[in-house]
Amino acid sequence: MPNSHAKSALLVLADGSSYRGWSFGATGTTIGEVVFNTGMTGYQEVLTDPSYCGQIVTFTYPELGNTGVNPEDEESSRPQVKGAIARNICTRPSNWRSTQSLPDYLKQHGIIAIYGIDTRAVTRRIRVVGAMNGGISTEILDEAELLAQVKLAPSMNGLNLVREVTTSQVYEWSEATEEVWEFNPVGGTTETFTVVAIDFGIKRNILRRLASYGCRVIVVPASTLAAEILKYNPDGIFLSNGPGDPAAVTEGIETAKALLAAEKPMFGICMGHQIFGLSLGAQTYKLKFGHRGLNQPAGLSQQVEITSQNHSFAIDPESLANADVEISHWNLNDRTVAGLRHRSLPLFSVQHHPEASPGPHDADYLFERFVQAMRSARTSVPG
């Protein structure tokens, strides 16, 4: 229940449905694509994941903020979402790692959020109608007026949001994952592999996992040309996750296409997976409401991984007919493509997040596969 000082807020979806609640973040008006996340944990990682740029996230877990927020769990330097929707919130967190409450954190970063509404109803609406634009406001409390603002917002189809989240300059990353995972990096090795990571909106835990596996990671902007990337003489190339429509990221597609000729080991995650497919001539399409949660089954040939996923688009399997790749994973809920592997080159990609954060660690072995591909490529070079 709201306290006596809670400020009223309004949520309106593009189909005209509306929900009244109370503000628990910054005040004002925000508009974005409304989606839902089914995870039971990891709200801070979700809020700071650059792949959520341009979106308002509905959290299906019934209460947010119990463990507060802390700098260690941020996936980028700030929240990336357009807004947040919750059923209940906790204003007095209880966790030894907490440095701030969730409402204070959102206010500090200017993120508008609403609580006190039936998030089950919002989620069911999106599942039936599909992901759509919506608006949250603490200043426009008339449904028709806010709906008119929502109608003016652009569709996610054709939208290049990578430019809003990619790094503006090259930097190196060396911080590894602090905790010990079940799948430990190859022990006893002093090898260092140089990986150039193309930043379409990269999560910090991807960088940590690469560093944990002995990689020297050089992060470059999404607009970096293939020739510039190859000047670093990388052992491998990584294509990161990111927001928006992958087909609109034409500079990234052209770079990936040019890098294919170098025959360097390449690993893509989420948008990086889609960019990889597009560079081979495949096509992508927008899913009705996307996959966002921590319990998505993916696999092939009797083997199943429980994976963390966050994406709105998928690769059309029919468009792969002329590409020299095979499907390595399917999403076992709806049979969408969840992984690709090149038949003759050391290139592979997945539509899920093996770095977790939040989520299960089932797919962490993919980082080791990437390292093994780089090791094999290094030893096969004459001299």
C-alpha cells in the first residue's frame, strides 16, 4: 500500500488500456516499448542492462527493492530502461550489500516508475496483443492526453538504439568475476588471448567472464571498421548484446561481414547473434512479446540448458537456407532459433546470455569453447 505522501501515476498502453498507481521513481513523463520480465531476481541487473534501452519493463515478480541496490550488480554505469512497472515495492531494503534503496536509486538517475497496479493484467495484455508502446506519467493523469503522446512514439521496428548505448571510445577491461562458478576457467594456464569486443550495448558480466577465462579484452565502439579491429591482431572477436532492431544496425552488419574473411574465432551473444546471422545473409523478425526471463529452455539433440534471455527479435530459420551454418540451439518454448554454428569456420553465436547476471550458469561453457577456438587457431598458425 502507498504511504500518505505517495504521488499518483498513470500508465497507458498504445491500445488504450490504462492503469492507475503511484510513483516510486522520478517525476515526469516517459514513453517507451512496454515489455515484461519473468525473473524472480536480478532487478538491478535488468534495469542497468543496455539491451533494455528504449523500453519500460514490467516486473512480474510481486515485490521489488527488498535487497536494495549496490554498485557491484550494475551491468552498466546507470539504469538504461525508460521506466519500470511493479506491483509492490520495498523502501527499506535488508541486505548487507545494499548501499541505497531502489526508489532513491531511480530518483537519482531520473527513471520514472509506477507501482500499485496489477502487473499480471499488464503482462496478460502484452501476451495477447503483443509488446507495444506505452507511457508512465506523474504529470499527465488524463488517459486520452497521455495516449496521444504514446501514439507519437516510434515503433521498435527499424529503430537503431545501439548508437545510444555503445562506448564513445576504445577501452580495455581486466576485472574478472569475483565468485567461483561451477564451470571454472581452464586452470593452470598462463595464456592470454586478445579479444576485441564490439560494443552494441555490452553487459559488464560478459566482460568479467571473458576476463575470467584469460582474455585481454579491448572494447571498441559499434561503428568501428573491420580494418581497425584487425589492427589489434586479435585472437578472437566478440559481438555483444544490445537494444533495438538488429537489422537497423547496418554498420555492425557490414563490419561483421568484413570480419568473416579474416577467419578469426568469433562469438556472438543476443544482438551479436543476430548481427552474425544478418552478416551471413539471414533475416530477422520481431517476436510478438519477446523472451525476457531466467528460465528459458534452449537446446538440441536431447540436451537442454536453462538460460537467461532478453530479446525482441529472432533469426528467421528459413532465411538460413543458403548460409553455411547450422542451428546449434532452439528455444524449446516456441522453437525459435537460439544458437548458430558455422560449418567450416570457428564462428558461433547464441540468442541467450551465458554470462547470466542474473540467471543460471548452464551455458557458461560457451566462453571456454571460445577460448578453445582461439587456442586452436593460434597453434594452427605456421611458425
